[in-house]
Amino acid sequence: MSTTESARATPARPPMGRGGPFGGMNVPAEKAMDFWPSARRLLGTLRPDRLWLALVLFLAVASVTFSVIGPRLLGEGTNLIFAGFISKGLPAGATQSALVSQLRAAGEDAKADMLSAMTLTPGVGIDFVALSTLLLWAMALYVLSSVFAWVQAYVLNGVVQRTVYRLREEIEAKVNRLPLRYFDRIQRGELLSRVTNDVDNISQSLQQSISQAVTSLLTVIGVIVMMFILSPVLALLALVTVPLTLVTTVLIARRSQKLFAQQWKNTGELNGQIEETFTGHALVKVFGRQREVEQRFGAKNEELYEASFGAQFVSGLIMPAMTFIGNLVYVGIAVVGGLQVASGAMQLGDVQAFIQYSRQFTQPLAQLGSMANLLQSGVASAERVFELLDAEEQSPDPEPAKVPDATRGRLVFEQVSFRYLPDKPLIDDLGLVAEPGQTIAIVGPTGAGKTTLVNLMMRFYELDAGRITLDGVDIAAMTRHELRSRMGMVLQDTWLFGGTVRENIAYGRPDATDEEIREAARATYVDRFVHSLPEGYDTVLDDEGGNVSAGEKQLLTIARAFLARPSVLILDEATSSVDTRTEVLVQKAMSALRADRTSFVIAHRLSTIRDADLILVMEAGRIVEQGSHTALLAADGAYRALYNAQFAAPVAEV
């Protein structure tokens, strides 16, 4: 296998708060939520669809305009009905002005004022033709408003989904540019939560909040205009709602904002804990730690419950508060409007229309308030995603990049120094020459820096000092793709993906022919067990390779590397999951695979590296011994001590 599986190489880990299936959570705390900058950046992701957003705005204006005109027409219809009812009881043939004069002469000024404000035809009842025309116009306006609102929602959905699509693409590209150091310091479940849960929450928040914000804001503007046309006095009374709404929303939002940030932080931590536990499910069972796992899950689940409950409850107070304020204004409008009808300052239908507008006015204000719930949740998720997108990337590839003139596989380490943490040295002033065709074994105790050495060759980590050259070219002057295409890696931790056996073997060389795939399978003894599978090479493996044994998975990854035929081969405990008999066969296959290419073999079982051309013994990041198996045994040093510990040392009592 070449490059992709190598990404799973596990370095000599620096100290970091990541436990195993039974370890405590130690994820870095989320920084305080910076709402407005994050909100502006989130809205900025919509910029590529600004023309479509302009269309959304136009459709919203049309929909709201038709919706706002509707109550005015219905008010006129009420005026027609009321005027017709009053006219029916008046003497036919009399004029409206004469009747008003009679009432004033009789001292009934209030009735006179009310009649003078109306359009009356004494003795004639309701004009049903005019009334039906008004109702038909009102119906047409409401239908058009609904149609424009539907089209607006359709267009907006496309805008949001394209934005989220681009965001997912950006995240995917970002993940591929992040250094291995980043993945060593974050739980996989936490990372997955940001890529899935948080992005989905952003999608929902944008979809609902943009639609509500645009429609509600335009409705408020349109309704205010119509209310001032009907009655400036009542309009000023209704505007009292605005400052009350703003103050109430701000007070509630300040509290719920922190709770939403905590909610999504706890969601990521809980996902990380679940993923960690499921990965180590067998160990949990073996060591009988179900109770501890359940307690940890219960504690974190309780934290998530409290944060989620608090966020939803506090933000949910906005809508009832807005409704209460709206009802107070409604009562005030009803009282003042009734007095104005009695005084002749307004007609009954105008008051009815105004009451409808007051409802239309307070409802979008309440929606704008409750939208803070969605917006805060979405911005909290957006901040977590932006934190991922802003993470420090690996250094860019050089331009122009260098390429070795010939592919030989000669690797030279020149005064190489590296450390994971600045105050903890690991590798200092290391020098090494690996000639083409050599097999170099690296042995040493755990934490000696064996895998770190391999990670430096692959440029998973950058050097602190010195340089490494491949066929005379500094690997830092090559692109990572060019470098890793010349290297193959087989790890102790096997990796298979959901696909057929054939596809898994050909992962390093997608253009390989079927015969080349079978040849690689035969050379690495994969062909033996493939024929026992239900569909042979077309058998579909799951993403964990659960339908083949651990040893068979290891053989598949070796076949993958065999097919790739790189110039530099890295075997990191590649036969650790293979039985002893198969290991002998695989060693023969490895001999053919290592021919004419430089090979690095990391091994704890010293029996597997006796035939290596050069054996490096590492301790604390330094090469303390090097030589052949026979020479190192004769030297009676660190290698001899390791060898005796495996084969010759007596059992010691502890």
C-alpha cells in the first residue's frame, strides 16, 4: 500500500489529554463565543449566491406587499357592510349632509361625527357587487402572496444547500491540508461531530433564520407604512412594541448564547466518548468496565441535557414574552380605536384593518425574537466549524518542486533533529544512509522514536533541523504527493474500506489490471483465502473488514503494497497479526517485494529481521548501535540485551 494507509501511522505520541476507552475526557475547552464576527462570517458564506439572494429578496417583497394590502381591502369590505347596514335604517331620499345637520341640531354631535365619517346612501342596503369585488381582489392578493412565498422558499433552499455543499467541500479540502499533529490532538468523534452535526445545524439555521428574517423584517416595514396611513396615533401606540421587544430579546439572548455554545461543545465531547467506547468495545467487555463506561456516558449525557435544556428553555422565553407584549398593545389599540370610531376620526373597517395589522406587526417581531434561538445555535456550530477551518495547516508544497532524476531509493538523514514538544527532545543530530536495495531494520524499546523516524520520511511531520534526501533531492523540496507516491507503507493497524477485495488491493494503483491484482494476491498468499470467500475477489468487505480475520486483513494490506511497487518500502510491524506459518511465507514474499528497493522494517520480533542488511538500534531518539544481526550479537550491547529478553532470558519473578 502506498500513501493513503500511511496516513494512519501512529507516531511516538507526545503528551496529550487523550485516554483510551477507559481514560478521562480532556478535550480543550471551547473559547468564549464571539457572536457577531462569527455571524457575519457565516452570512459571508452566502456571497457566491448573491444574485439568487437578490431574487429571494424580490420574491419576499412581492409576497409581503400582497399580504400587507389584504387587510386594507378587508377593512374596506367591513366599511361597506357597516355603511350598508346603517343606510338601510335611514329614510330614503334624504341626503347624508341633511341627516348630519339634523343630528347636530338635536345636540347628538357624537352620532353626527360618526355618520359624517362614513359613505352613506340612505335607504339603500349593502352593495354586494362592490363587496364581492373587494373580496375577490383580497383572495387574489393572498393567493399571489402564497405563490411568491413558495417560490421564495424554493430558491432559498437551493441557496442554502449550495452554501452547505461548498462548506462541506471546504472542510474536506481543509482536512486533507491539516498536519498529522492536528489529528493526534483531537478526538475523532469530536472531529466527526463538527463535520456532520454542526454542519447540519448550520444548514437548518440558515434555512429557517434567513427566510424568517427577510419576511419578518419586510412585514414589519410594510405594516408600519399601512398603519401610519390608517392612523398615525394608533401607529405610534403600536411602535411601543419595538423597544420593548429589543430589550427583552437582548436580555434573554445574552443568557442563551453561552448555553448554546456549551450545548454543541458537549455534543462533540459526547460523540467523541461514544466513538472511543465503541472502538474499544471488546476491551470494555474483557476488563469488565461497562459500569465505568456507563457512568462516564451518564455524566456527560447529563451535562449535555442540562446545557440543551437551559439553552432551549431560556431562548424559548422570547416567544411568550413577545406574545405578552403584543397582547398589551392589542388591548391599547382596541380601546383607542373604539374611541376614534365613536368620535368619527376613523371608520369601523379601518379599526378592524388596524387590529389585523397590529397582529401582523407583533407576530414578525416575535418571530425575529424567536429566530435568535435558531441563529445562536447555528452561530455556535459555525464557530466550531470555523475553528476547524482556521486550524494551522501543513506547510505548502514548494514551487517549483524538485523531482529526482532517477528512482533508486537512496535515503540520507543529515543531522536530523525533531521533537513533538519544544521542551522535550526526541531525535537530535541523527545521521543515516540507506542505500538502494538495502533492507534496514529499526528496533528498540517502545517510545524510542522508531515510528517517528518513518513519519519524518513521509513528511507527516516537518524537521526541526537537518534534512532528509531521496535520491539526492531534499524531500522538503518535493511535493508531498510526489514523495509519497515513491513510498509504500504497511502498518500494524490495518485499514480496509467498504468495497470488494479487488478494489481494496488496487487502492494504491487504481489502473492495475485484473491479472496484476491476482499476481500481487498470489505473491502475498491472499489468493489462498480469497477463493473461500462467497464471491471471491468480488466479495464486498465492510469498512472495518469484519468478514475477514485480522491476519487476512494484514495480508490484504501487504498485497496492496506489493501491487503499488514503490521505490521505498516501509513495514511497521507488518506481520504482527499473521500466524507463524503464514509469517514464514510472507517473509519470502517480502524478500521478493524488497528486491531492488530500499526497505525499512520496524519490528519487535527480532526473528523477523535477522536477514536485514542493516539493523538500527534506537533508544530515546538516538541510534545507539547499527550493524548486521551477527555483528550486533557479538558486540554484546543494546541489541544483545533485546535479543536475550526475547529468546534467552529466564523468567523473572516480579
